[in-house]
Amino acid sequence: MTRNFRCALAVLVAGIAATAAVPAQAAAPQLRAVAAPPSVGTLAAGVRGLQLGCQPDAGAIEPDGSLNHVILNDSNLTGSFYRDYVATIPGVTALGATSYEVDSNLTWFFRTFTVRGGALTLETTRYPNSNPGAVRRVSRTIGGGWGPMTKIVDASDRFPQFTKGGYLYGLNAKAGTLARYGVTEATFGAPTLRLNGYRTGYSGFRSLALAYRLRNGYPGSADVLIGTTSAGRLYLITVPVAGTFTPRLTLLRASTWTFDDLVVGGCDNHYSLIGVRSGLDKAYLYRLDTISGTSSVIRSYGAISAPWTPAHSSGIWDHGTYPTRW
């Protein structure tokens, strides 16, 4: 999505209302070259967005610190892609999802949790639609001691005109822990976090992302994460929102899924999934059609031919449209 496209989109949506705990120590997972995962379903060359059901995108940090909105080419999703610059955030070691929207005053807002310099930070960017050059970027340190976190997953609410709540998840791969932090953000860009629980047994995890939010706002709601291990397993991690932190793992695939990052997006009645091997500058496109343990239907659309150079990739959602499921 280019700035020109955002300007057009802003016109369409104008007027529509729309004490951090210190984690344990961990080291970054080791990267290694592996073979491409096997295809499940029909492998399509030059697949169009209409065939997939959506136009996948990602928030991505390049090695030079540039945070870009990466958008796959709708006419050829596995070909070259677009980059739309958002901000420069040097020294990022873990990247949460980016959310963006335009308010009734035609002002754009971007919001991203990162880990850099050993601290959890919230990066916010805003600019008026009429003057993108009048950009304001703020980096707010939330708390120290986050350097060991290899992955963070933001499942908190994202509308800047409403009080926000929800959870942020942190993976400490070396210590083998997955922790949940309650997020409270009464003022845009000024959240507070509190440790809400942690569990051990996650030392093998290599990637982690938000798959979807289940029944959000209703009884039985849950945050559902998706992750891969160094051994190539693909898991869903279902975390009920209410009550104590009790994640439940569901195996989707037993081998070959050795990715460093996963990026999930809503895709009609399905989910797009980009698997990234950052050490090889490679990314692969999938669609998650049904979810039923190892019988889940995951269709492969092949490797994205252009080099995928970002050091970190995560989800990016506009107007709070993160993936959901009922």
C-alpha cells in the first residue's frame, strides 16, 4: 500500500468512528539452512489475489532498521512485492504486530511493540493525511529486562480512539518460557503492562505469531497463537482470555516447518500465512483453510520469488481487523 493508496482509503473511511515484569534470560534461536516444506494442496505459479482470496501483507524490519508495510503484488502474489516506509527503528531484536488506522480527522496512526536495547518499547507514528511530511514519531520505553525475549506477540486491542486492553505474549526460547502480560492503555501510546502468568516447555520454539482471536469479546474467547519449532513442528497455542494463564498446544504438522517468522492475515473465510526463513532471505506463501489438528488443510502457493530481506517480520492490520474466528 503506497501513501497515495492510503490517501484514497482515508477519504473512504473519513467520519467513521472506529509496571512491566522482568522476563527470564534467553538467547536467540540458531538459524540453519533447510529444505522447503512440502506443498499441501495445489501449488500455483503467479497466483493472483483473487485465487487466494486476499492480498497478504506484513510489517517488517529491514537490517537498516526501516519498518516497512510489505504488500504482496495482487496480480502475482509470489512475485515482487511493494514496500511502504513507516519509520526507522534501529536495534530491534523482537517485533510485535503493527496496527494502523485513520481517524475522523484524517490522521494516520501506527502502533508497534518492539524489543530493542534490552527494553520493551512502544513505537508510535502519526501524520495528517493532507501532509505526510508532518510526521510525528515517538518511542516510549515500557520496561527493561526484555532482551532475552526472542518473540513477542501483540494481542491487545488497537483502536486509538478507545481505551485498550488485552495481552502481550513473550517467548523466552533459552529459558523455555511463554509469558503473558496484561496491557492497559487508557491513552494512545502510553500502555502499562503487568505479568499475568508464564509456563515452561517452550524452549524448542523458533517462531511465534498471532493466528487469530477466538470469539473476541464473548464467552469462551481466546487468543490463539501459531508457532514453529527448531524440529520443524507447527503448533497452535490456544490461550483462554478469562482465568489463569493456561495455554493448550495443538499439533498441526509434525515436520519440515522450520521458519524463523510467521505472518498471519485474514483471507476471506480462511487465513493467509507467510513463512519466513530470515537467514536465507526466503519466504513462502500458504493458506490455512481448516483447523483440525494434523488434519488441518494448509495449501501451499510456493516460494515468493523476490528476496525476503527483513530481519524480522510480523502481522500488520488496519482498523483493528486482526484475524478472528468464531
